[in-house]
Amino acid sequence: MTEGAASWVLAPNRTPLADAGRWVIVVDTERTERPLWSPAPPGEALR
């Protein structure tokens, strides 16, 4: 991630689950590009 860039985390229009879990696990792979199997966030063009 470039310095000063904002990170996309959760969509503001998401619908929370009634029985959502307590923990979130984040794995940082230090990739410079989004994997082909990972959909881009709304409004972001595929690279």
C-alpha cells in the first residue's frame, strides 16, 4: 500500500449479520496487485 493511501475495509452500505463473530483475522501478504480471484471493491477498476 502506498504511503498516505486509504485502505478499503468495509462497504458503508453493508448489511450486518445478526450473529456475526467477534473476531476479524487480517492476513497481510504484502502483495502489490489484487489476486485474480479477488473481486475489486465497488468503484475500483481492475488492474
